[in-house]
Amino acid sequence: MDRDVLRITVLGSATPFPRPGNPCSGYLVEGGGVRVWVDAGTGTLAELQRYVALGDVDAIWISHLHADHSADLLTAYYGLLYAGLDVSLPVALLGPAGIADRLAGFLTNGAERSPVESAFAVEELYDGHEVRIGGLTLRSRAVDHDGPAAFALRVEDEGGRSLVYSGDCRPCSSLVELGRDCDLFVCEADGDVPGHHSPAQAGRSAAEAGAGRLVVTHVGSGVPPAEAVALAAAEFPGDVAHADPGARFEVTRRSRTPGRTTTSRASSR
């Protein structure tokens, strides 16, 4: 793969359950010679394989342990161990504290704990966690979300390009700090529900961070994507798009120049 490209592909953006043609939250980040699966919501493993074999994923990053962001780790476990893939195990799995035991609780069928660590090299996230994977640097910050511990992610490549993904959270200072001056800001916009951004709040968070471009994702079913984009655009001066399943967004330094608002995807399958 091209080390000079930083790209994020939307595998799914539905909430709180997958819809025909749109799995739950999941993204493929490619750059620096590596591929990172970011969130593994229901249905995303199948879509991931449109772009990369499971055995070629270098790391998996999970924002929080709600099923619509992590359920496909269960099927990935079986795929890595029993599908005859050419893969070097274990695969790096970065996620909130307790993620290994949570997986084992689902997988274990008897008194003996399932060997989650045979498939995944688990590294637990904490506020300020940083790791280098190939030519990418992944930084995580704790964010405000009702329920389990939750994190947002910033990915930077060696050329200084950056993208930020909110995970699920309400507006909070740690997200704005993580997103400061990023080139692409991918922010959930579930609606006016506890622990989440509304589309307008997603626009405000991106504006406060000084982001170059905004993609709204995880939009609640009661708001059409075009309306979510318009609501976010009213609060954000740059280009705004919706995370259509299959959309691919290349991150460039030029994306920090405010432009017109659009609902069209950067590219398609």
C-alpha cells in the first residue's frame, strides 16, 4: 500500500443496529504502510473484506464496549484462529480496560476461560495513551459517554496529516483538545440523546477544534443524512459530508482550507 496516503473508509455508520446496506460503526484507516480497523460494530467485518483481508489488518482500535462498536470482534476471533488465514498472531487489539475479559465472557462455553489472547494482543487504553503502528501514531483521549469507558482517537502520519474520530460522546473539552487543528474530523451525531452529540453540536465541536473538514457519522435514524449535514454546517465553516457506507476520505493538508458544504462522498467503492 501507498505510505504517502492517509485514508479512512466508512465500513458502516448505523445506530443502534445495522440496517440493510449499512452496518454499525466501523472504519478502515490506511496510511504509513499499515491498516487499522477502527471500531468493529455489527456487520463491519464483512465490509472490511471489500478492502483488505482480515489477515492483513495490522491493528484493531475500539472506542468503547457497546455492541454497535465492538460486536464483530467475536467473529473476528474465530476468523483469525480457524479460517486458515495467512496471519501473524496475535493481532494488536487496543481497547478500553476489561476488553479481553468481556470477549472471553461471550466466547467461553464452560468452566475454562476462552483464550482470547491467542488471537489478540490486548493493550488497554487510558487517557493520553499513545502508540506507534508502522508510520502512524495513534493517540487516545477519554471522552464523556454514558455507560462504559469511552475514547476518541487521533491518527497522524509521518507527513503531518491527521484525522480524529470521536467515538461516542457528548461535547467535551478532551475531544476538542484531541481534535485541535486536525485535517479531518469524524464526529458522531446521534441526536439529542444522553452521552452523544447532536448534528449541530458536532459542527460546534469541529469548529472549536479548528478542524479542516467534518464528516458526521452515527446519525440517529430520526434525522436524514442531508439534514444532519445541514445542521452541522450551520455551526462549522468548512466542508461537511455524511459518512455514507463505502465512502472513502483521503486526508490532505489542503483539507484544512474551508470550502463549500456538500453531502457527496469523497469517493465510492
